[in-house]
Amino acid sequence: MDSSPTARAIVARFWELMRSNDFASVGEVLSPDFVCIWPQSRELIRGSRAFGQVNTEYPAHGPWTFTVQSVVADESHVATDTLVSDGTVTARALSRFTVRDGLITELREYWPEDYDAPSARAHLVEPWPGDQGR
């Protein structure tokens, strides 16, 4: 029986390390050829060192918190919906991880912005209070 960690467990460890706010430590679960892709800003971050530094240098009002709202996983892919906050700003990260040989090789992340619902569909919808912390 294979006792290596599952892709889901590796991504859970990723979020645990992110919660430490020691972003260099996240390299523990990133492969040597790791890339992070932010499609909305058309940025590619190559390597664990650059990934850690981007997160360290990102302006914040306080320590970052990461609250995973949901996880969907198979043998090599994991998707998470996570609320990210520095105590002042709260955002949502929709993340898709690729895991190979026990390490994360790719993280593709979307950071959607909240917006007000169009009034034209008010007769078809009802207000949703949102996720915890939002």
C-alpha cells in the first residue's frame, strides 16, 4: 500500500504553510520546476523563491489569513476556493493545483473582484450573505 501523501494532503500543507506567513517555507511543497500563473494579470512566477518573495513583498495591513472554503481533488489536481485577508482587505482566490511526485508543479490562481448584481435580474434572485469573513 502506498503511504505517500495525496494531492489533497499536499495542498492542505501548502495552505498550512501559507498561514504561517513565512512564505519561503512554502517551498517545502513546491517542485523545482514550479510555476504560478495569474491569468487575469498575465503574470507567471517561476520557482519557489520568486513565489515566496512575491507573497512577502505584497503590501499588507497585517498578517495574512487563509480560510479554505472548499476543496475538490483527484489524484493529481486540486481546486480550492479560499478567502484571503490581511485584516483590512478580504479577497477570494480560486486556485487550481497540479501535483506530481508529491510536489506542486503548477498553481493557476484567479482573484475575482466582487460586484453588485444587475438590478434587471432582481426578480429572479435573492441576496446571498456570502462566505465567512466576507
